[in-house]
Amino acid sequence: MSDKPEKFIDENGLRLDGRRVDEIRPMKMEIGVLSRADGSCYLEWGKNKVLAAVYGPRELHPRRMQKADSVLIRYRYNMAAFSVEDRIRPGPSRRSTEISKVSREAFEPVVLTHLYPGAVIDVFAEVLQADAGTRTAAINAASVALADAGIPMKGLVSACAVGKVDGQLVLDLNKPEDNYGDADIPMAMTSDGEITLVQMDGDVTQEEFKQAIEMCKEGCRQIMEIQKETLRNKFTKLDDVEVPDEDEDVDVSALVESTLESSEDDVEDEEEAEVESEDDTDQEEEVEGGDEDSVDEDESESEDAEDLDSVELVEDLEESFTDVDEEDATDDEDEDEKA
């Protein structure tokens, strides 16, 4: 552990890392980094490195833990043994259990838990490298991972901390300020400014606490813009899709008319296809009918031919009988003459 600095803020109002009192550390996010998780996010915030993963909603076992009217959210915060300079003991501790509980409660107001009764959503936040503010960094990463997993929520949750050093409030503490500062107040907020998590370590006055809340609101607003931009970059990769700016007015009536026209065209195409299919069916029936007529004609011709053959046969037989009778008559005449 490094020694305590003599001053945390210089005469120019700059902190040890060159930031002003109301600035947050540089933040970078990347989502979809784990292929087997339903949602994931990797976050770098200053020297913090956090990986969050979301699994679910899925069936909860054992069944006795299921809630009949809502989904169960399980949040696990853990610091890797190599995340700090002095190796920590792996596995859960009192600190990690406490942070897991308050972080889970920070998401309950925004997650639509009633949509998945009897199910569970597991959130895992793993701190790979720690540099003060790991619980708020894990909440920011977990919020984006939940959105990446498609979990229905009222909005994102952003978290930031305010501390007190040299008798002055500063936003987003770094490691020396966290270790040697006079106070540390981590907070989590929704997009509407609703506070879902607040903790405090140290002493501040009522006026300082009110000021800390306002500073946290500004920090969470900046973080939420980064979260939204990260999600926007993933889900708007197609170049031909134009996303209107928030300030631009969208002509809703034109969009509705174009949608209706396209649907009408689709209906007309379907009707034409049905008519063509009916015509083809009629033609096939006509062809089949023509074949039947030809078969009937062939049968009638064959019947006529058979009738002709039978008539000729009768005539031949009559001629043969006539010839025999004539021969018998001549023979009788010859016998009479001889007598």
C-alpha cells in the first residue's frame, strides 16, 4: 500500500490523476464477450476491470426457492485473488456477501420480475483488477449485461461514488482517495433519478450529503450515456438503418402510411397469387375433363366397332345357311329326276 499523499487537490483544483472534482475516470465497455452467457459485459473504468455475465431467465432449483408471483434475482459479486496487490483469499467473504445483497436490491426496482414467475436470473460480477469503486463498476457492467440478455427492464441502472478529501467532495474516487479519504458514498440510480442503492462510510454534514447526491446524479448521467452508446453500437450495426436523433422530430403519420401501403401491397400480391392458382386449377380441371371426353369417345367408337363386327358376323351366318338350303334343294330335285 502506498503512503498517504500530502495533498489530494492542488492549487489549480486538480486531483492526483489530473481530474477535476466533478469528473469521472475514463470508461470503456464491450458487450457480448461471453458466448455461453445470455448477456455479458466487460468494463474498464480507470484501472478497474470487471466482467459481468447474466444467465436466465431459467428454471430455479430447488423448487422450494421459487416465487409464485415473480422471478428471483441472484447477484454474486466476487473479487479474483489476483485483483489486488496483496493476494486475497478466494471465495466468498462478509464483504462480498454484503455487496452482493445490496447490488441485487439495486436492480429489483427496474427488472420486470412479474413476467417470469418461478424462474431465476443469475448475475455474476467478477472483479479482475481492483482500483477503488469496484461495487459501482460491477453494477454498471451488470446493468448492461442484463440489457444484452434481453431482460425486460424499466431502464438501466448506473452507479457512482462521491468521497470527501481535503475537506472537499470529489466524484468517482480513485484508490488513494478511497484509502485515505474522509468519506465514501456509493450510489446507484435509475434513468429517472430514483436512488436504488446508497451507502456511506465516513462523516459528512447534511449539506454535504445533499451536494453528494447532486454530484452522483451528474456522474450517473454521464455513465448512462456511455451505457446507452455501448448498447446502441451493438444493435445498430447495419449501415442502411437510420436512427433519428433525440432532437429530431419523427413524422409518425408518414411511417404509419408507408406501413399500411406495404401491407396493402402484400395483400394484393396474395390475392393475385390466389387468383392465378384458381385459374391454374380450372385449366387443369378442363384438361382433365377433355381427357375424359376423349376417353368416352374412344369407348363409344370401340362399342360401334363391336356392333359392326357382330352385324357382319350375323350376315355371314345367314348367307351360309342360305347356301346350305339351296344345295339341299338342288339335291332333292336331282333325286326326283332320277326316280
